[in-house]
Amino acid sequence: MSTARSKKKFATVTFLGGGPGDPGLLTVKAAEILADADLVVAHPELHGQLLGLCRDGAEIVDAAKTEPADRAKLLVAAAKEGRRVARIFSGDPTLFCGFATEADVCAKAKVPFELVPGVSAALSVPGYAGVPVTDKKTHAVHIVDFGPDTPEPDWAGLTAPTSTVILLNCGRRIGKAAAALVEHGRKPETPVAVTADGTTTEQFTVVSTLESVERDAAAAGPDALVIVGDVVKLRDRLSWWETKPLFGWRVLVPRTKDQAGALSEQLTAYGAIPVEVPTIAVEPPRTPQAMDRAIRGLVSGRYAWIAFTSTNAVKAVREKIEELSLDARALAGVKVACVGDQTAAAVEAWGIRPELVPSADHSSDGLLGEWPQYDETYDALDRVFLPRADIATEVLAAGLAERGWQVDDVTAYRTVRAAPPAADIREAIKTGGFDAVLFTSSSTVRNLVGIAGKPHASSIIAVIGPQTAKTAAELGLRVDVTAAKPSASLLAEALAEFGRDRRTNDDPLPPGKANRTKAASRLKKSR
């Protein structure tokens, strides 16, 4: 009796589109593939933000440092070893990318492969520039890669006045392309839009004509995308990305990346370029015994309430609970209060729904204003656990005691001044390189000034509330924006409204020089 020899099962190579630049345009399917891959082949310089989606332990290979033939062999070899492979291309893999060549190598090696299409720069960048590539009069679109190593296009086939021509990688040869189109029949006054860094908050668009574009778009850079045709005229009415209230503003956020996630995302949605600069470092208490006792009491049912006044307090308690190999169920029966929405979000991420969050004033006073009086008839326990920073005020503890509660006011963490930021950040702070600086507490004002110096007078100063504004004024800073309520989200919203007012008054640029020097800096980079 003979037995069939089993064949080794190969893993799959997935070719996926990384999109045009904005990581938010990556498809859901592509994100799932990256999270599951064992080997990812990409250009880190182009796809750095996407690589953050890869699982821990995934091998990352720089596609720029491998020859095309070797790269295809690498994909095949890894798949034959049973490793799940993801190959990222910019834009869509099927448009001016190496998908066809590399997939053919897989096919010849009988290695299974899949394709996850991506958002192509050829269509998305014009859309972000406010230029639809077709309209009721324009029904043909020609897409041409006019990079330095590409053959000369058939210019005669691109001259129909009712067609749109999209030239990729055309920045350095834009004069030659414009002259060729005019020579073959396009009118010199044909509108042209040139966009660099499309779909990102660094996007930069110049509108010109074929006869003037070489001069007008000199600072666009080699990878600029060029749109030729009457559809460019629609940009005046349809520009939506570059007209966002904070578009191009460089905003300093005095938080770590972990803490600034939601705030930075909100600023990016308004068109800003957030730069996180931590001013505070969090360290364990010098003597942990009080915190350890409180955590044991929390688990054993000693407390009626726990009051969180910061996300750092939530983190400190959670880490202590997990050190005991327990989870959120250890807080069963304990009521949870949070000073504001962000602290509540940190609690909810732990699987706990807080019973009390101030409806309006997200501060200790606001929390006290809604905290119930202790009533021995209804409250079986009278003790509150208040884990807080070493520098926190005693307002909340004193107020709870006045309401009849016994308070265990415990230092859960210490806040210390962070190390000074890099020299280029310090220089930008002092010279107006940031269009706006956000302050989310009095301590962030004091600490930023202490580690980096005062922000330049041209920078817009936005603060989270009156107390922070008072501290800023004491240190000689002019406060331009104050949030309606003490909330990081409302602070970003207030800054956006400030920017919107400037744009409405035909002054989209802040008084700083970051945006005013954008064209000059791009020109320098392109040389």
C-alpha cells in the first residue's frame, strides 16, 4: 500500500496599496493584513506610519535597500517557509508600481498571492486639492508617469481641450511638460494645478497656467502631481482640505504621544500638524506602601467610591490591580467617579462604566458640585479612595470630607519635569516655529517654559481654562484662546474657531512665521 506524499502548504503573499500619504486612507482590509503579517516589505520613509499597525515581532524589510529581483525572491522564500507576507506599495499596487513583476514571480513559483487595492494618488490628490478630474464637460482622463526615468509621452494624444491630464512625479520636468502640451495644441492659458505632499497636512497647491507654471511652481518638489485642464477652475469653490481652519498650522501639544492621541487626531482633523512635546514625566510614589494598602482595601471592599482626577491615576490603579493578577472585576461594587470625559474614556477602556462624570465643569469643583452627600441610611460604606498626583490640590478631598465622606487621599504617582526637548524643538519654540502652543494645565505652562523657554510672541497661546490662563499671564505670555470648559477637546475646538475667524477675515495665517516660510522651505528641500 502506498501513501501519497503530502505537499508543504505555502503561506500567502499579499500585495496591498498603502494609499497616497494620509494613513487614514488605508483600507480596513489592508490594516487587517498588516496586523497579521510575519514579514512586511515596505519603504519606511514613505510608509512609516503604516508600520505602526504591524504586530510586535513582525520583520520589517526596507524595500528601498533591495533590488527588484531580490525583493521578489524574498517574498517567495518567506511564503515557502510558511510566513505570512505583506508587500506595501504607495497608492494602488496596479498603477505605476511593481506589482505585476513581483506577482508574476510568485505565480511562476506557485506561491499563492492576493491583491488589496489602495487609494491611488492619481485620483485622491486632485480630490484633496479640490479638483474633480471630470465634470459635465470633461469625460476623459489621461494619467501619465512623467518621472525622470520614464519614456516621452504621446503628447499629441493629450491635447484634447475636453480632457484632463494628470502627470505624476512631474515636479522637476514641469516646464518641459507644459511646453510640449502647448506645442501640440493645448492653449497656453489652460489652467494647471500643482500639488505637493498630497492628502497630508503638509499639502501645498499652486494654481497657474501652462505658460506660467514653470515659474509659479518652482518650489513644488520632484514628486508633485500636476493636473491640466478646465476642471482646475473648480478649485475656487471646491477646495475643502487646504481651507480647513488650522490647515498647515504647526501646533505644539505639551503631552506624550500616548496622552496626546485623541487631541492630536482632533487637531489633524482641523488640518493642523501636531507636535507632541512632553513637559511632565510620571514616576511612581517614593513610598508605595500607602498605595499598596489602598489597592488591597479596594479589592477587599473597603471603599464605596473611587475618584479618578486624571488618566494617569487610572493607569496607576490599573497597573497595581493587574500586578495582583486581577482585572476590572476587582472594582465590582465600587462606584467610580471621573473628573472629565478623557478620564472617563480611560476608565471605559478598562471595561468600567463610571457612575459620575460632571456634566459641565470638568474640574475638581465640577465633580464636587455633583457629588452626593453621605447618608448613613442609604450608604453602606462612607469611605472614598482618591488616587492622585503628588502635586494635586486638596480641594476635592476637603470638599468630600465636608459632605460627610471619609477620604483616603493617596499619592498614586509623582509628576516631575520632563527632560528638555531636542534642540530643534527648543529653537522652534523660541523663534516662532510653532503657529500655536496648547496648554492643558498650569504645570504644563511652568514646565514648558522651564525646559524650553517662553514661546515666541508670534505663537498663538491657547489654554484649557482660567487658572491656566492666569499662570500663563504670570509668566509673561499673551493668552489668545481659552476653552469654553476645561476639556482638551474643547480646547482644540476653540483654537479651530480662532483659525476659522482668521480665515473668514481673509487672514488664514497666524502671526507666526511657520506658514509664511512654507514656500521657501519647500524650495530649499526641492534643490
